[in-house]
Amino acid sequence: MTELTEAEAPAAQDMKIVTFTLCGHMFGIAMTALLEIREWEEPTPLPGVPHYVRGVTNLRGNVVPVVGLSERLGWPPSETHARSCILVVNLDGKQAGFLVDEMNDIVTVNMAEIQPPPALDGADTSMIAGLVRVVDRGSDENETGRSGNNAMVLLIDVPALSLTRHLDAAA
């Protein structure tokens, strides 16, 4: 087993995340969960699926469920527009697409800087892996009200979205 040099040690604790906007808030998922980013196209609706499953789309011959991430998190549905896109992720060997409002950036964060979500009475934070502050290169301070372009990113725990039992019904 080789030891890490001082220069390599911090890199071993780094993680790349894809950041995106949802309902005016910045979220992120680990790059390791992301398969691709697709332009928004209206999915084919399916009967009898949970309200947050918007339908299915064809991804190179595979039927992939499209999930409204906002609805899945318990928020109002996202309104689609020119910058809406679908993040295709791997969930336990199956593919799913998450509708997000807008892509932001790919950033590297130090895993030691990720804070756990606060424990609040009545709050379900099980789908949040943690929170981390990042430099938001795409923000407009006048628009967001943030100073110094620092943004708090809520990291989504993709496996905790527990879609697998619904993916079988949708695919």
C-alpha cells in the first residue's frame, strides 16, 4: 500500500458535484451518479404512477422514467422553460431522469466541508446527504441577494430518493 503525499492527500478527500437550480435553490449531486445531461423534452405520460413521475422518454432505445425532482422533494412542480433539463442518473443499475430548472456548474468540494442537514422537528431531510458552501460562478448578486457569490448547496442523496420500486412500474 502506498502512502499519499501531502499534495495528494487533500485531493483524495475531494468530490466533484453537478450543481443545478430547483425552485430558486441550488442543489447538487455527485458526478459519480450522473450519466448524462439532456435537453428537456416532454415525456410520454403513464397512468397509475406516483404524481412526481412525469412519464417516460426514450434514451437510445431504453425507456427511462422522468421524475419531477421538485415534486419528489415535496415542492410545487417545476415549470418547464428553455433552460430546463433532465439529469439522467444511475439508481441501483437502473436509469432515471430528473427534471431540474437549470444547470449551474460542476464544482469540486472537499468532503470534510460537507455538513449534515440540521435535525428539525417534523422535517424530512432523509433525501439530503448534506450541505456545502461553494463559489457560485453563475450567480448575479443583484438577482440572488448573496454576497461574495457563495452559495449553500443542498446535496441530494440519490439512492435515498427510493425510486426503484416505482421505476419497475414506470419502465
